[in-house]
Amino acid sequence: MYRGILLSLIASCLFGLVYYYPVLLRPLSVVDIFCWRLMMSFPAILLLVLIERQWSAITELLQRIRQQPLFLLALIFSAILIAIQMLIFVWAPLAGRALSTSLGYFMLPLTMVVCGRVVYKERFSFLQKIAVGLAFSGVILEVYLTGAFSWETIVISLGYPIYFVFRRKMRIDGIAGTFSDFFFIALACLIYFMIQYPTSKIVSDMAHFPIYIPLLGIITAIAFAAYFSASRMLPLGIFGLLGYVEPILLAIVSIVFLHETISPNHIISYGLIWSAVCMLVIEGLTTTIRNIKRKRINA
């Protein structure tokens, strides 16, 4: 289990590094950096499929497309949904919106809980009710004080639940779904390069960033490999709790390395939302400890 915890922490740290990475690739545009990331990452994802021996899952996906041609549209739509999230992930550090985007990742567990209640009729626990109440209060206060709630926070916190619900509905699961998403996004990026990028521009980018551009793909692939490996090694409760490490690191990167600050108008509303997340962490921790004790007793 300790190896799984280590791999999960490594994945979170690498995703935190990728959050800062666009700054290293200035003056490339957001779209250019996004496309380079996907073009460099896809071969590594392909290698990950080989290492994990998941070709059977890819084959099943292809067979399903042959049997249900319209399923291809579902795969493309899934890729579009995650591409929007990945594009914001690149855009935020360059646009000075890294902190508000990281707030979206903090809110994500809460919106997932609400999504489970609305879509799958799951019941709220006592702490989940408190967490939802705190988060809702924070959002209302933010809207009241500032007259708005940052769109990037909304897109991140609501976009991922829509993505996951859609994938579950369409039964686009596991590494095959990830491979499909990366394939279609990389294909779109390749078309963008062919139309917008002359060969001289590609050579120029690689000449200016001969290490940073390839390294971006390698870091992304290692992060995903560590993440998938940790998901198999760890109990679901512990794996879920470790998922809170990434938004914490994103907030640290935003404040320490990107020099963003929280204005006084945001402190109370952000504090309510972070308190809500703490409620979910406490619940997850107590549930995990209870499950571990139960397994020891049964053993």
C-alpha cells in the first residue's frame, strides 16, 4: 500500500509541475502549448497501453465502433469535454487565473457528491450535508461580494462531473477511454499543425525548446502511469483522499510560483469552500480507518 501512496503523491506532484510548465514555454500561445503537450503525450500513452497490456480493451472499443457507428460520436464528444478541461489547465497559469482555476479543483469533490445525489439518487451523509451547505454559502457570498463567480471555476467544477457521468452512461471505461480521448485530441492537434504550423515553425519551436517540449510529454505520461498504478494498488477510500493533494499543490503553485494572491473579498468565500472540502476529507478519513479496522477484524 505504501508504494501506491508514493505513486499517487508522485502523480500529484507531476501534475502540479505541468500546471507551472506553460510559463516555461513562453512566448508560445496557449493553443500551441496545448497541442505540443498532446502530441508529445500520445506516444507515451500508447507506450503505457503496451506496458499495461491493455490492447484487448482497445480492440473491444474498436469492435464496439464497428457494431455501433454512432458510438464514434460519443467518443469524440468525450474527447471534446476533457480537451476543454486540459486547455483551461494550460491557459490559467499564463492568464493569471491559476488560483481561481485551482478553486475549481477544490470544489470538484463537492460537485461530484451533488452529482451523485442528483443523477444517481445517492444519499448525503451528515458531513456531506454540512460540506454542501458550506460550499453553497461560499458560492453565494462570492457572487454577492464580487457580482460574479469566475467562469473557469464553474467550468472545472461542473465540467468534470458531466464528463464522468457521460463516460459512465456510454460505458467508456478505464485506460481504453483515456486512450480514445488522447487519440482524438492528438488527431485534432495534428490537423492544427498541418494547417496552421509551417515546417519552419515546428523546427523553430523545437530549436528554442529542445528539452522542454519533449519533457512535457514524458512528464504527462509518467504522471498518468503513476496515477493508474496507484488506483490499482490502493483501497478506493485512500485513493480518493489522496486526490485532494493535487488541488492543494495547484494552489501552492499559483501563490508561490505564479505570485497570485487572494484578495480580501475572496478570503471568506474561499474559506467556506475549503472548509467544505475539509469536511469531505474528514469523512473520507474516518470511513477509510473504519474499513481498515473491519478488514483486520475479519482477517
